[in-house]
Amino acid sequence: MPKQVIQTPSAPAAIGPYSQAVRVGDLVFLSGQIPLDPATGQIVEGDVATETRRVMDNLAAVLAAAGASFAHVVQTTIYLVDLADFAVVNEIYGRAFSAEPPARATVQVAALPRGARVEISCTAHLGA
């Protein structure tokens, strides 16, 4: 099955040798998004809630470029620098997945690119 690279200017450009997303068949694999403003390429200023909202907006933009939405997401991984931020991140994240939420893992990490506090990756299924 050929792979299709998904790219959109509505989300931050990759800051390394990776694609924003790759579609293979009915599956779309989204790279982790950190809270970069796509217009400036800089981390948004503010607290972890502000960062999480930007991450979710970035994911939504990449999903849209793939012809998908949060309703198509079947799995996510949330990376947090501080698990004390879990409740705030979870509340904002949960707004996108009010019905039939995807499978999920949340892990604490020592650091994230550019000093971000949160990063989220996901997989979407576009089949029937």
C-alpha cells in the first residue's frame, strides 16, 4: 500500500526530518504536535492550558488536511513534562472527544522540543 504524506500550512512545519502526518490505506498517523504557532513557528506564550489548546488546534488542522476530524481518532499519546498538569490537559483534551473517546496513553517525559510542556500524537481511521 503506498503512503501519502499529509502537509498543511495551517499547522506548524516539521522542525525535523518527519512529516506532519502519513496516510497508509485507511489509517492516518499524525506526528506529535507541540504548541507551536504555525504563523510564527514559536511556542505560544502562556500556561499549560494555552499550550494544550494550541496543540489541539494543530492536530485539528493536520486531521482536516487528511480529510479527518477528532471523530476519526482511534489512539492518542500525550507527553507531559509534569504529570501535575494532567487534570488541566485532560479537561481541554476531553472537549475534542466528548463521545467515543479514543484509546490513550499519557506519559511523563524529562523534556520536550523547544521547552514545550505538552505534546500529543494520534492515529485516525478513515474507513467505514
